[in-house]
Amino acid sequence: MVPDELKKSMVQELSRKYLDDLFKMQFLQWKFDVQRAAERMRVADTPTDALEEEE
């Protein structure tokens, strides 16, 4: 039988790992969203003539 103290410790460690992973995923999603918005702004700021010259 596993002692209760060990169970509590393991649950706390798993909870901490889960939260760390959750925050990491949220940060990566935020970073992606910011990069995508910056790319869209850069494209929107490009004059239409410049886009036609690149093609």
C-alpha cells in the first residue's frame, strides 16, 4: 500500500506539470497569434503596386 503522504506528493507534482504544460501551450498559441497578426499587418501595409511588381 502506498502511503498517503507519497500520494499527495505525486498528485501535487502531476498537477504542477499539468499547469506548466498548459501555460506553455497557451504561450505558444499567443506567440503564434501575435506573429500571424504582425504578418497580416505587414501585408496590409504593403501598397498594391508593390505586390503586383513581386509577381
